[in-house]
Amino acid sequence: MYEQSEAFAALAARYGSRFSRSQALREQHGGGETYHAIAAPDAVFFAETTGEVADVVKLCAGDGIPIIAFGAGTSLEGHLAASRGGLSLDLTHMNKVLRISPEDLDCTVEAGVTREALNVYLRDQGLFFPVDPGANATLGGMAATRASGTNAVRYGTMRDNVLSLTVVLANGEVIRTSSRARKSAAGYDLTRLFVGSEGTLGIITEVTLRLHGIPEATAAATCRFPDLASAAQAAIAVIQYGVPIARVELMEKRLVDYTNAYSQLDLGSADTLLFEFHGSEKGVAEQVETVRGIVADEFSWATTPEERSRLWKARHNAFYAVLAARPGAKGWATDICVPISELAGSVALARDLVEKADATAAILGHVGDGNFHVMFAVDPDDPAELSRVRAVNAELIHHAIAVGGTSTGEHGIGSGKIEYMREEFGNAAIALMRALKSAIDPQGILNPDKILPPI
Amino acid sequence: MYEQSEAFAALAARYGSRFSRSQALREQHGGGETYHAIAAPDAVFFAETTGEVADVVKLCAGDGIPIIAFGAGTSLEGHLAASRGGLSLDLTHMNKVLRISPEDLDCTVEAGVTREALNVYLRDQGLFFPVDPGANATLGGMAATRASGTNAVRYGTMRDNVLSLTVVLANGEVIRTSSRARKSAAGYDLTRLFVGSEGTLGIITEVTLRLHGIPEATAAATCRFPDLASAAQAAIAVIQYGVPIARVELMEKRLVDYTNAYSQLDLGSADTLLFEFHGSEKGVAEQVETVRGIVADEFSWATTPEERSRLWKARHNAFYAVLAARPGAKGWATDICVPISELAGSVALARDLVEKADATAAILGHVGDGNFHVMFAVDPDDPAELSRVRAVNAELIHHAIAVGGTSTGEHGIGSGKIEYMREEFGNAAIALMRALKSAIDPQGILNPDKILPPI
């Protein structure tokens, strides 16, 4: 649709093969990892510097061409759909770690650095970055979707771990949202405005992150329960007791089975909690003792670093394990997050709904935060099945909102959850979000048709 | 200036004595706790419900009357100045704790509840709210200025501890910014947009807060150092070692002397660090041992709860202790926050500048965050002295920004630091902040002339 635009002609002339209209590339950039239909952009551009991003945005703004920022392409909620065509702005070539300050426990990376690449880079310094969505996402994409993961109960989400961003605005101007100070009361919180904005308010090109020291001691354990309810109750009890646990993850029995098959593990087939403890040697021992006092069930310890690493890698691959259970299927993950006192009821409701929906699915949760997923493997060509899964998702979201929770703990709204935004926020708050969007991106060229419901 | 407005006539008719034009009340509502000149509003209104706030905002919006939200009146940066007249909207009658959920570690309070009142309320439940600016501020005011205090190094600031807000917008509409979920990836982060907005984007009427369990064990200690530099270095070493310390505060020798006099303490006259440790019995013992290993200097322990409470009360009153050293003086507090690796140099620079300025002043710092204050007691009628203090403040801010820090760690911009905003953020980011302000408050009636520099 923008094939003949002056902007595309200028990009092709200036950047050669880094601007591409190949169909394979376009299709690869128009989808994510789930059931959402691919909507390919008209072209793809691989940026190498913030200056180039600014140049591209100015050119596209001149012709009113939509721009969709692209990182690892691991969106679960249709964030990458080029619903109005336009340009996919691929940031994966911007993959340099720009600066590490071990004494300040912070670093600055380009938006295309992945979380795993950063952690490899940091390991020799005794540091790590804790936010770990299942996918090996880019840090720019993680900032844009306010990602979290298994460590959030202890270390927070991207909201808490981003100190500052470099952002290219819709007019091509470049801003830095904040200083490197640990706290500041200066002006509006531009950092948090862009964290979670899903590419709709600006293009994140650099991310300054808080880092954490690798703990002196780490212990991990799996604990098997007779049923899902008792596993959920145990997690709640550990959180309410105030144990400073690093990770507590719920895997329902069928997910343990899928994961054993997919990741060649031999976890016992049961509803299971995975725990990880971080601290000093004595501190970890004390946490373990406290948790064993609370949770009387059967513990197995992952004592070597290799065992731990294998366990958590399998956990991160849980989504793919469910998909592997049904070849040819696409994923669909629910993502509600509720106050912890509502967790057990919410998990029970989810189990009940999944039974009735007659679908390939398993429950998995970052239960320390009150956040859990039903991961479905769906046939995208079966409208009846999609409709049943959609109904489960809707009912869980209605429930979450009714008990004081949210439709999405970490996956974002994208295009997949727009229909629930008014229910969660109310019309006046949605109007305010629209006013912010219009003020910052008056032409509406930045990732259109995401987050905000139609007027 | 708005005496004859229809809005004021309507307010007087509807609300009787809760709408007042008494000169004493107006003057009391037009200033804070520092050197800034009082600029009295034309009237004061004492709101009792969110609905009343919405009503008042609609009436004032109809006549274009400025509205300045008012809590405890403890602003340090001229936030309360009615520079264009208008209405001071006093929220102190909205002082109810609306809801506490011990199992979810959260609560909702009206904006006029003070931090001390909340903590008295929570104590029986084994819970506390950690954010503690020096003053006994209201939680609405603390949210509006993104306040922090001595516990921020462990528990975070208002940015981290506000889960959700009820806000009356400039058009009188009421929004709730978020759910009670611990994390969410749904939509723009409206909560963080209003936290720190200093009454310029909306009127905060209710605050939902994260709470924390009162730790099983607490220990506090003072540690004396031969000079300021070694005290600062010790604090840096403790932070860089990763001790999960609850509080680490720097008090320079002259401040210890002022505080001994003002609060009838007998701390040894020396540059001093105040430490507090929270955790399990064993955890606290281990932290103490670690810190004693790092800091070889002279420790004194505050072992009883009464001693600890007395020590921290004196610390919170440090600002008043400096003022008491010079009867009739007004306060002026600098507030830079720098990366921790820059702390020692910044404190040394501050000491040097204070020497040269020949002023009554003392240095105090939340050094775990890299944030510290020079607290001046100034003669507001001596232009030469004010000019010398202004120069110290400016030089510290230039320095902080140059080394990656911020002009204000916790006091906010108000009208006092507007002139440094462009230096800290750059013109494009300031233009973005202006665009946000115009989109949300198109008439500019909410606390005008704060935060944003002129175009």
C-alpha cells in the first residue's frame, strides 16, 4: 500500500539491502508466536543506530506510514500485526551492550540485545539481570511490553528494573527519559510512560537497566502436591508468611507431563511448585527451613547448578512443551493477575473452565505475583475451538477484573485484549489514554490498532 | 481575583463554611516549609469526598480558576504557591483508611491520611508502610511528589509502593488508574503518570498502597567516623557489597550537634552513619556482622525499640534542628541524587561549597540511594545570602546532572527547580512533558507554574 511512497524510495536509496520488501521477511515480521493472524508489513528495515531510527521515523511520518517496532518477534498478543500496512522497524541489529557500571549496578544496552545475551555478558562480573519472560526476548521489546517472568516476585518487572530509556518520538526527535539516579522526583515519569506502551508512543532504542549481584547462594526445589488446590494454597502461604523467595512457580500435573516429554526431564507426575531461594548461605538455609515448615509436602532438591539450570530452562520452555503435545497447533495463553488472596479461587475456576472447554491446555503460574496462564494449543482453522478458548479467556478476564485484578500480568494488550480494556479501566481512563496517544503521536503512525479500544 | 466568579458563589452556597476566604487560611495555604515566598490563593475549600472534589473541579473549570491541591502543607519547593490565584483544595478532611487487606499486603486510604496515622492504624496487624519523608506528610501529597525517605534503599519510593490511584481529572471526571494486582501489562501506566505530577495533571483523592510485614527482627546502630569522606565511603561499600540494608543515613558532624541540641540526644559529635537492619533474627545478625566487617569504625547500638524510635524521630526532625540553630531563619534544602559511585565526590563538593558560602548549613543523606541534602537555614530578607545559597544549589545540580544524576531525589520540582529542567531532560523531553500537560489539562488550571519551564 505504501510501495510507491517517497519514504520507501528514500529508504531503499539510502540503506540498500537493509530496507527490504521480500515477502518472506515481511511475513516473518507480521506475526508473533500465537494464534493471531499474520498481517505483514509492506517493508522491513533493519536499523543500526538511534540516528537511523530517527531518520526512518521522520521519513515515514512525512508520508503518514505506520511503523511497528520489532525485536525478537515473540509477542503473544498480536503486537506485531501491521493492520494498516507500513514498515516493520527491526531493531535486532542494535545488539551492543553500550556500558556496564558494576559499582552502580546498572548498564545501558541497545534495544536489540536479548536477555540471555545480556546475562552471558554479565556473568563474569558477578551480576545478572533478573527479568525473564519465557522467550529469549530483546530488552527493548521487554521494556515495551512491561515484561516480567519467574523472578518478578523478588526482583520486580521491567517497570521496576528500567532506569531510563532512549526513545525516538513520532516526530523523529530523540529523548532520554531519565537520568541514571536510583530515584528522582523530577518531572513526569517518562520512563514508566514508555515502559508498557507497546511501540504506540515511541521507538525504544536504548535501555538503561538496574542489575543485581549474583546471590552468594542459590537453592532450587520442586515440591509435589496431591492436587492443584493444595499447590496453590502452599504458594499463597509462603508469600503471606513473607519469605523473600526468588521464584515460586506453579505447574499443573499435565504441564509437568508435557514438560517431561519435551525437555527430557523426570519430574514426578504431580501438581508441582518450583521454588528458588537466593541469599547468603545462612539466609537460603533459613528460607528453605521456613518453607519446609509451611509446606509439608514432598520436596526434591536441584542441588547442582546444572540441575537448576536444566529445571528452569524446562520451565521457560513450558509454552513450547504444550505446543509440542499437539503438532500443528498454535498457542494461546491467558494471562490474568489477581490479588494473592484470590489466587486459589482463580486457579480453580481456570481448571474448571478448561475441563469444560475440552481443549489441549495446561495451567502454569508465577503464583507469587498472583499471575498465571492457561496455555492452550489450538487449531487456528477450527472456529468452534477458537470460540471455546476465547470464551475461557473472556471468563477468566471478567473474573480477574471483578476481584481486583488485571486482564494481563505480563503479556500486554496488543490487539488480543483490546476488547477488555474498557471493562478494566472505565471510559474516562480510556479517554485519558487516547488523549496521551494523540498528544504524542498525532498522526497515529506508531503501531496502530494496539492497546486502545475504538472510540 | 476570582472573588466575583460564579464558581466561588456556587461553592459558598453549596458548602457553607467549608469554603473560606479568610485571609489567615489563605496565607496558611499559600506556602510550604521553606524560603519560597507565600502566594496565597483566593479561597480555600475543604473537601470531604471524591464526588465533592469532582464537583469543585467542574465548577472551577467552568470559570478557568486555578486549583492547587493541599495536604499537610510540608512542601519544600514552592509547590503550593497560588501564582495565579485560584482555589486551594484542602484534602486533609479526607482522612479515612478505607480498606486494609492483610492477606494481600495492601490498603486503600483517602488522600489526606498522613503516613504516621496510617502506621498507627496498621501496627496491630503486624504491617507497616515504609515511605517516610521527614515531615508527617499526607499520602496524597507523598504520591503527588513521588516522595521517598530513609527506607527507600530497601523498600522503594512512592513510585514503587503505590498500586493504584483515584484521580479527579481537569474536566471533573474520576478515574482509577489501575487494579490491585501486583503487576500488570495492561495499557499505559497511568499510576506512574500521576505519581510525581505535583497536582498538575489531576487531583489524587484515594491511594492504594503496598504494605509490608513488620520485620521479625530490627537492629539500629550509629557509627562514628573521623571525617565525612570516610563515612560516605563506608556507606558506598555497604551498598556495593549488596547488604539488604533497610536504612543507611549520613549525618555530618555539625548536624549531629544540631540534632543533639534540638532532640536532646547524646550522639557522639562526629560524622556519623545511622544504620537499620530488618529481617529474621538470624538474617539481621548476619547483616550486622557483614557491615561490621566492612565498616571498621566505632559502632553504638540502639537496642530497645524506644531508643530506635527516638533515634529515627531525631533523624526525621533534622531539618527542624538546623532551623532551630538560627532563630527566625527559613529552610532551603538541596536534593541531588547521583549514581552511588559518584556519591563520595558529590558530598565532598557539597562540603567545599558550603564552606565557601559562609552559611548555616549541614549535610544529611539517604546515601544508600545516592541522595543527600544540604540543609540551609537562611535569612529570607538577605538577598546576598540567598544568592550565595542559590549558587551552591545550582552548582550541585549542574554537577549531579553532569555525572548522571538528578536535581531532585525526592522533594520534587515545584517552582524551585524549574530552571534546571531543560538541563536535566533536554528540550525535546520538556516539549513532550508540555504536550502531556496540555492534553490532560488543556486550560492549564491544575497547579499552574509548577514543574514545566516556560516555552
